[in-house]
Amino acid sequence: MDRVGLVGLPNSGKSSLFNALTGGDAVVASHPFSTVETEVGVAHVPDPRVDALGKMSESRKIVYAGFEVVDIAAIGKGGEKGDALGSRFLAGVREVDALCLVLRSFEDENVPGDTDPLASLAVIELELALADLATLEQQLTKKRSRVAPVDPAIAAGLKAAPAAVAVLEQGTPLYRSSLHAGDREALKPFFLLTDKPTMAVTNVGEDRLADSDELVAAVEKEVGSRVDVLAVSVQLEAETARLDPAERAELLEGLGLGQGALVRVAQAAFDILGKWVFLTTGEDESRAWIFRSGAKAPECAGVIHSDLQRGFIKADVIRWDELLEFGSLAAARSKGKVRLEGKDYVVHDGDVLEIRFNV
């Protein structure tokens, strides 16, 4: 399961966002560094497509797609130098697949901390860039002391390192640099922190929701098009997450927030991770499955179970909304609307699959 790490300064609201996404109980306090250890939870993403298919099939069970959310210990200036708290922060960042930067933009006299999201962004990005700079400088120092030949992949990374060092020395993270794609690919063996897919959540107060577009625009202008930026009233979302689902939906709808932050944050996370969702449905369950965008049918079959990939023959495929129009797979088949696809079929987001296999 993919892991998305929440990264923020003290009192940014990242622990509240963690609770909103996972239904967890991470410690939330008005003093700095209330989170000093990594917390891990799972965000199950509500999906109206799964709900509709479950109703059509009268499924006994509904299973949503999900991803792991990691509440990483907060970081302050100088954290890249490796003090105890800084080391926990850097270790937490290294272990996730993507980053979600949580930037405070709410006013509360009882909660200390900077309320300028651009200032918070600058601190976070500088700390991450300095950590990556230290990693590359260590690698280049080792290169100069080596006598034996190195692995070709490492050699390619070392060749690309000077260009990356030049970017990082400016305090610019690699995820929004103009570094050549080939160089970024060559740097993969070094597991650099700023080379991870990244999104940002601007944490606005409930009283500033009407101004959220303006607040997001300022961050978007700074980070560029490579980083998705969302405005979320994290405290409001955390409070509504504890309500009964029907009450929560009614409240969010009344506030004009649609399905709430979870769906929007999840979709942005899937986008930066390069993930899509395919669906299965039947009397037992209707379920959403996460897969790598661009994957072919056998690989998607393997997401369900390795035996299905090993013994893959064909896949019955239909779009979820087309299936709903016919009311059942049997009815859709009778009208010739279910396609029989082979091993070269590239699965699309929202496809409903039924795998034919023989082991």
C-alpha cells in the first residue's frame, strides 16, 4: 500500500489532517512538537462508483481504495543537522512514497506559530533541500575515495549529482526544479527526499474558506505546476470526520464542501503517485482496487491475487457508468457491451473487470 507522508511545521495542523483522513487519534495540541513520533493510519477513500455498483449488485460488502497516511514528526529550522527530533523527521520522510506539505494559513491567538503559508513552505523546502545536499555531497566524497569500479546505476547518479547539487544549493527542491528528467531518473538510487512526488495542503480557518482560492493561488505561483495545491479547513474536517457518515455528508453539503477533504486529498495523492482505480462487483462485494496508471490487464489481475496474474487468460471489461445503465453484467453481456480483452489491454480508471484465469 502506498504511503503519503504529512510534513509540516509545529502547529501546522498536520496531525488534525491525519485524524481527518484516517479517523485516528493522533495527539493535537496548541504547543509545538506535540507529534514527536511517527503515526501511521489508513485512509479509506469514499467512492460513489463503488457505492453505486454495490447497490446494483446488492453486495454484502463494500471495500474502498485506500492508502497509508504517515504523520511525520514536525520539523523546525536546523532539523537537517541531525538532532534527535530532526533525525525522526528525516527518517519519516525517507520511508514514504509521496509528500503532502501542510502549510498553516489560519489565525488563532491560542496557537503559536507562523500563519504565512509561503514562509512555512520556504522553511520546509530549505530543510529538505539541505538534507538532500548533504546526501549528495557524501556520495561525491565517497566517489573521490573509491578505487574499485562502482555499480553502473550509481555511476549514472554520480554523473547527474553536480547538476542536482547546483539546484539544491539554491534551496530549490528537485520536485520543482528544471533538472533534466534523465538526471532525475539517474538520481533514483540515492532516494533523495525532494525527488518524491509532492502535493501541498493550505490549512485555512473556517472563516477564510471564501478566500481559499486566493490563498491557494499564492502557493501555486510559488511552487509551479508540478505540485498540486489544495485549500482545506483541517479543523473543520477533523471535527466532521467523527460524525456519523450521514450526518457528516449533510453538514459538508450544507457548508458547500461536497464530499470533504478526504476525497480531494486522496485524488491528488493518487495523481502524484501515478495511480488509478479499477472496480469489481458481485453479490459478495463491490470493491475499488488501486493500480499503476498505464498497467495492462494481467498486472491489474495481480493486484487482486498473484494467481490471477499467473493464470491470466482474458478480462471482461466495461466502464462502470455503462454497467450501471444496463443494471448487471449479464444484461450488459446480452447486449454485447462487455468487451473481452487480452494481455495487451491497458486498463483505464473506472473500468470494471472480471478476470478469466486458469492455474
